[in-house]
Amino acid sequence: MKQRIPTFFALVALAAPAIAIDVPSVERGKELFTSTQLGTNGTSCASCHQDGKGLEGVGGYDDAQLGRTVNQCITKPLKGKTLDPASSDLKSLVMYLKTFEHSHHE
């Protein structure tokens, strides 16, 4: 019994970082927004939308609609592959984009 407890805690400790990565966050959305890795042409979302330019109306979109728009931008201007609508990366991008709506009303 004593040998199983340390093994259990070791497995929990190893699994914890993987779980944290899959949780959508504004911080991850910001990373993706500025990353050139979403596409193949060396540009990022921020290349066209520096400081949120053109994103002032995102609050009028529901998350699914905004996710579809993000994927259109990834596949067309960025020349990348769509993100899975259920992925934490797409959800993170949507969360981050919605911060621009709030920052323009202050």
C-alpha cells in the first residue's frame, strides 16, 4: 500500500500540467493572437489588427460565430489550418478578442 500512494501522487503531478494547458484563457488567446504559427505566411492576427484595430464590434458576436470568423481569418489571410471549434486554442482566441470590446468602451 505504501508504494501505491507515491505512484498515485506522481501520476497526478505529471497529469496536472497537461490539464492546465487545455483550459482556455485570455493569456493563451493573446499568445495566439500575436503568434505567426497559426498561419504559413509569417503574419499573425496582430499584423492586421494591431492594438485590436477593427475588432471593436466583437461583443455583438456569439462565441460560435466569432470562432467561425477567426477560422476564416486563419485560413484566408494567414494561410493556415482551421482550429477545432471545441479546442481550447480557439476558445482562448475568442476570449482574448472579446477583451478588445471592453477596452474600447472605457
